[in-house]
Amino acid sequence: KVVAVILVGGPTKGTRFRPLSLNIPKPLFPIAGQPMVHHPISACKRIPNLAQVYLLGFYEEREFALYVSAISNELKVPVRYLREDKPHGSAGGLYHFRNLIMEDNPSHIFLLNCDVCCSFPLPEMLEAHRKYGGIGTLLVIKVSPESASQFGELVADPVTNELLHYTEKPETFVSDRINCGVYVFTPEIFTAIRDVSSQRNDTATLRRVSSYEALQPATRIPADFVRLDQDILSPLAGKKQLYTYETMDFWEQIKSPGPTGWSSLVSDRINCGVYVFTPEIFTAIRDVSSQRNDTATLRRVSSYEALQPATRIPADFVRLDQDILSPLAGKKQLYTYETMDFWEQIKSPGMSLRCSELYLSQFRLTSPHMLAIGDGTKSAIVIGDVYIHPSAKVHPTAKIGPNVSISANARVGPGVRLISCIILDDVEIMENAVVTNAIVGWKSSIGRWSRAEGVYNSKLGVTILGDSVAVEDEVVVTSSIVLPNKTLNVSVQDEIIL
Ligand code: GDD
């Protein structure tokens, strides 16, 4: 048996996807008319002997509950959401749920990042992995040397395909072959993750003790904070430097209404807080201060080194790339499978438009029934690859495509022109409006003769309208991002409307 785990991440990870991630978790954002995560799930269907698909993330349970039951029914694959109580990293989450994942006693575990767009050649990877042996095989692709540094760069043996070297997002160029975020592992991956985690646990405890001791003096007293009593009088006492003059007159301290007491008596003579010094006092103060400065610097260095591993990475937070792939490279444990097909990462809203295009053109080969066929009589004129949800109402005189997806209950009026755009649920596009290179958010409306368009090489690129934005009649929105619930009655260009 084989199981698949899809990493869906959690709310803090979706910030680059704003304003579209304000409404729904990024993995449920529609691409080519289907939630982003639908594409890897449906690719899993082609894995022989697939027992279960797990979505693993730290979004609220309820955000995925409906989707998980709908997709299980639709695709006839058991899909289950596993919620982490906190982020464990791309490998730590897998390890956290190891008992559940191993319930069906699978021989292989697929692990897929949800925010990648590709043809997911999973059966081919499994076959290659069986040939190679080892504990895992990762999907790789050749990209341009300029873009490689945004990803994990790797070197593989051209004959055996063994992963020889792996560096996550390096600053200097290593290779134009990159990690696609799609893996197949044997259950031995759990041992590899456990080793990282338990090794980190040991170091963390040791370091925490030493860093506690080291930090105290450095953080409590800055070098230029010098107290006359503790720092000067105490150490200079008995060194023939300081003398006393006793008053027989009255003296009281004005701090609180009542008298103060001493916990243990040293002497019944006290400091009245009235002094006379020679200028040498400055040397005495400077000495204390500079001595403390030295200690502080010394201590700060040691505590910085000591603190890093203990505070920055908890033992159960394990990243697949830095913590597993890098150290296991070159040890005949990991292998690569190179795809010659398309691959993109979906981090920004603009990329979702590009990925919609890729998936729509893949539908042409794999599921042509998903694509609209327009004839301009009963339905609209359709050009190229277009997805129209069955509940959307599109006027026959509208001209749609290529690369357009129209979600549920959207209404597209007469004479509307749509090119390269994503129209989300309940949007209304009124007559003769034009939308190109744009994403129109849920319940937004575009007025008569208005335009929402993106210019690819401009500052902001694709135009994005958040949820419930109203563009009034004859308004042109060019390469702008509009946050939810705004009304635009004047034209804007290259602006972020907050
Ligand atoms: N469940 C869960 N828990 N998922 C997580 C966590 C976590 O704590 N942290 C990250 N993820 C998910 C993300 O949602 C995403 O699907 C995937 O893990 C990878 O995210 P990151 O760890 O943020 O890495 P990245 O996307 O910047 O880069 C990774 O993927 C690239 C391919 O898309 C790296 O592995 C790169 O080397 C690789 O090229």
C-alpha cells in the first residue's frame, strides 16, 4: 500500500498571497476552477494501491472539514485532514503523525507541497524509486540559473541519479537543478527525522543551561549604569580611599510614610546619601563601567552562540530540506527524478494566474470535459482553454478566453471580454467591461464599460481585486491591488488601495 501526505501549511504562511488569502486558506484558492490542493489530490489517484491521502497543516480543522468530505466523495479517494497544534516544519509534521500515517502499513509515502503546480508524475517517480533503492526520491527540474536561488539547489549523479549535494536557497549559484517539493519515501524517513530531532534535543538542553548562566550579568546591568553604593562604595571600602563624617543632627529618608527595616543588621551606622569627592571619583566610576563593558561583550558573544539552537529551533521542528536532504545527500540514501514537464511554485496571486493557464492546458489532455465549449448562441464565444462553473451565467455575446476560469454563481454580462483572468464566486461583470490579466475576488462587481487589467512588466503586474470590491461604471483599474470592500469611482494605475 501507498499513502500520500500533502503539506498545506497554515495561516502565517499565506501572507504573500494577500489579499486573496484573507478569505480562505491559500490551499483552497481556486486555480483552473479547482481549489489549489485539488490538483495534487487528483494526481494521487493515479498512484497504484493508494490507501489514503492526508492533508497536513495547522489551519483550523473547520476550514478543511467541508472540503475534505466533498473531495473524498468527488474523487472517490479517502482524504483526511490532520491538524498540527503548531508548525512542526515540513518534516516535523510528518513525524508528529507517524503512527496514523503508518496505520495502513504502507511501503511508500508520498510527500507533496501543496503550493506547487506540475504534472505530478507520481507513478513514474515510484517506479524510479523502486529501481534506485534508498529512502527517498525527489522530483527535480532544470530552471534558469537566475531563478534557481529561490529554491533548493541540488547536484545529482548523471548516471545513478543519486542526490550528491543539496543546498536550500543558496546565496551563490550551485546548480540549475532544483527541488520541486514532491517526494516519495520509504518508512525509514521517520528514523531520519527522529535522529535529527533527538540530536537537537540533547544539544538544546545542554545549551540552555549554559546560556542561562551566561546571560544574567550581561542583560541585567548595562555598562553605563553605575550605582554609587554597590558599585563604588562597597569595592572601595577598606582601601584607604573613602572616609566617613558622622552627623549628630537630625536625618530621615523621605521615601515612604512609614519606617523601613533591615532584614539582618550589619551596623547601626548608615549612609546618609551626602558625599564630597575629589575628581578621582570619575576614574573609579569609569573603571567599573569599562570592566562591565568587557564582561558584557564577552558574555554576550557566548550567550548568543549558546542561545541560537535552543531558542530558534525547537527539537520537534524539522525541515525536510535543510535538516534531512542536505545531510543525507551523497550517502546513497536519496535519489532524484527529473521532470521534463511544467513546474511552477504558487507563492503570489500573480503566479496563480500563470498556474491556472498551465492546469487548463493540462485539462485539454487529461480531462477535456472540464473545459468550456462556447458557440456564441446558447453560451458565450470561447477562445482557447476556459473553465466555466456550471452555475455561472455567461451572456452569449460575451467573448471569453484564453486562460479564463469563472467560479460558481458569477454573472458575465453582454459584450464582456475576458482574457487571462480568474473570476471568483458571485462576481458580477456588467456589460461591455473588459478584464485581462486580473483576479476578481468573491462578490466583487465591475461596472459597465469598465476595465480591470494587468500589465505584466509593470511594478505590480496582475490586477487583483479583493473580496467585495465595487468598480463603478467607466473606471479603469490598471496593475493595481485593491483590498476588500473598497469602491472605486476613479481610475487607478500601479496603486495599492488599502
Ligand atoms: N503542515 C505543515 N507544517 N506544512 C508546512 C510547514 C509546517 O510547519 N512549514 C511549511 N509547510 C508547507 C508549506 O505550506 C509548503 O506547502 C511546503 O511545506 C514548503 O514550504 P516551505 O517550507 O515554506 O518552503 P518553500 O516553499 O519556500 O520551499 C520548499 O519548496 C520548494 C518547492 O516549492 C523547499 O523545499 C525548496 O527547496 C523547494 O524548491
